[in-house]
Amino acid sequence: MSAEERQKILQLVEDGKITADEAILLIRALDEHEQSEDWDSSDEGDW
């Protein structure tokens, strides 16, 4: 996740559109998704 994406999420918290807890969940989910994409792409062609 880029710093810009994190900043956008923090801005949503500041604007009252999401809670801090929701922001944490969102950041974690996006980080996990990014990691799974990295893992999937590194596994291509092994079969």
C-alpha cells in the first residue's frame, strides 16, 4: 500500500466518514491483499 493510499484512508477518518477502527481494518485488508498478489505473481509458471 502506498503512502498516498494510507493518507486517503486517514483523510476519511479525519472527515468522519469512517472510524479509526474501520481504517485499521481497511489498511490491514489492503496490505493482506497486496501481499497475496505478490505471492500469486511470484508463483506463476511453476506448474
